[in-house]
Amino acid sequence: MVLRVYVILLEIGMRKSRCGFALFLLLKRTLTNYGKSEMNIMNKNVNKKTPVILITGYLGSGKTTLLQGLLESGDNSGLALVINDMGSVNVDSKVIKSEDSSQETAKMVELQNGCICCSLREEFMNQIEELSRDERVERILVEASGISNPASIAEGFSPSEKDPDCFRVYLHSIITVIDADRIYNEFLGEMEERLNEDGEEAPDIINLVMDQIEFCNTIILNKCDLLPPVQIEQVINIIKQIQPEAEIIETTWGKVDTRLIFNGKEFDYDRVMNSSSLQKALARERHMDDSGTDGYGVSSFVYEERKAFDREKFMRFLEENYPETVIRAKGYIWFSDDSVHAQLFEQAGKNASISEAISWVAALSNDEKEEIFQDYPDVLEDWDEIYGDRMNQIVFIGRDYNKDGIIKALYDCISGN
């Protein structure tokens, strides 16, 4: 598969700061502290239900980018975050921690190695209820994994499953983020075919994408800069056939007015939960549970290597030899020609990007390192005598991929190999 690779040089905030990683560690601690005064805590009505805003969307659509933008531009006081990643390493939560400098976020919960629509649903609902009992939490923002079915997540909020007097949260809205470019180039034709089909539907990727569009009240049509207006219109037309009532917000880089997210139209729970299409989606979920198949046949693995990549070799791998079976990849890497900065690598479908992120602690001065070690001794847990905290760590998500082949290709990209 030939990838379109974007090398992004960002000049934003701490991305260029030599002490960026120190701030990352600080945020890891402060995100679990509480920014509301005791006066505000006492004034909260304990009988008021806490709203939950669910952000869903297929792998690589831009959910984390949207969440970053919301955190950077809004008032985060009283806000709790739940970040779900199907992989064993929650890269999205690391990105959020390294980007959110507000230090006002009330709490952050990470759920990984599964999806909150199925294998982690009970744990997810328990976490939601626990957050609702924390009087400092006024609203909960959830980022679901890219292969989560919002219909199944919504079912967990059903009054029939909970004691309404004890259940202190409600599903305020479901927001689906869509990659306009990927819909047009990868899914459009098959989506049109499925709309004209009748009968039993199998639990496959295209149905998941359509379920995510179907079960929402707001659609963020992202990456609109990658398509001309006529193709954007085609994408919007197919979306409206699947979900004619949702508000569609066109954007690039997930930039959205926070008022449209936090104060927008509420999810019509009763109407959607009684729809026939919902029952089909839930039937697909139950079919996967009964068959022991999880995540629509999608699986993941984590690649880790201390040695640096050769920049030219890695770029050649992306542009000439990248496997089509990989749906999504994300993680931090480093190159032999830059021992200072961690690079954030992301791939979704046929698009990939590499952007300069935080500084490695190992690249700081001895005085700065000693200060960080003293204040944050947990840095030393993964410290290597040669490379320090430098590491290539990438989560690969796909179907029927050749794990050994990918690892071999990445080995060939290591500097000196």
C-alpha cells in the first residue's frame, strides 16, 4: 500500500519546549487532581444527573485531535475524561496528557486492551458511576475506541438495566467523527451498496462505520481539506441517507466550537433505542459475543524497540512497503538524526503523518534531568542506561496482518541495520 505521508512541524506550546516531557509528567499527576474550589463542591446539587458526552468514530478519524482542541479552547473545570483504546498501550491518553496544559481537568480514566462496547462495557459503566459520585465531576467526556459500536455503548445507559434512582448519569449526546477523505476513497461505494440491500447483515467493518454514523446526534466531518467540494458533497449525501437528522459540522484538524459539543442538541435516546436499525446493530454485537469474535476481526500488537530509526529507511517503508492490512497505527518514535525530540507517528488508511512532539528527558541537561528524577522518580522505571527514555513504541491495529513481516520491515528501518 502506498501511503500519503505528511511531515508536520508544529510550533505550538510545549511541543518545542526542552522541558516538554517534564510538563507531560506534571500533567500525568495534575489530571488526577481537582480544580474546583470547596465552595463550588458544596453548591453542586447532589440529585442532579451528570451528563455523558460520547465521542465515537472509526479508527483514525480524528477523535483524539477533536478532544485535544476541546481541552485547549474550553473551560475544563469539573470535566472528567474517559479514554478507551483497544490496544495494550493507550497512546491516545499519552497524547492528551502531553497536550492538555490547562491543569483544570477534574479526572482522567484510561480503559485499554478492549472496547467499552463489549469486553470492557461493565468496567466502563462502573467507572462512569464512580465518576458520577465524585461531587467535583460535573460532566464526563468519553473517547471510545475506533471499533466501538455506539449502539452497544448506549444500551448500557438504558434505564431497564439500571435502577433509575441510583443511576446518576445520562447520555447527553453521541458525537461521531468521520474522516471525509477515507469515506470517499475507501467506503463510499460499499456503503451505497449496503443501503440498497435487504436481509441479514454480518458484523463487518462497513456495518460498523455505518452504525457509528447511524447512532449519533452530531457528526464531525473531519479532514475536509483533503477533498474538493464536489466530493465532500457526495460524502454528505451518503451520510444523510444513513442519518438524516444529525447536525453535520465540516472541519479540518478537528477544530469545532466547544459550544456545539457541550451545549448542543441532546441525543434522542428513546427514538433511537426503539429503532429497528438499532436492533440489527445489537444483534451483530451479540453474534460476535456468541462466536467469541471481538472487534469485527480486528486485532492489535505493540512494537517496541530502543534503537533509533533511520529517517530515510522509515519513510521509504511508509511510502513503498506499508502493509494494506494495517488499518491504524499510532505511537512515539525517534530518528538517529534527532536524539532530542520524540516524533508522533500516526497512520489511518492511506494517510500517515509524522510530527515533532515532546523532548526526551535524556536530551535535557544534567541539572534538568536530576530535577526531573527527584520530582518524578517513576521516570526511572523504564530508563535505559544507553538510550534513557528514548524508545520506538507503536500500536498497530488491523485485520489478517503479518505481524512477523511488519516487525522484520521495522527491524530493517533501524539505523545501522
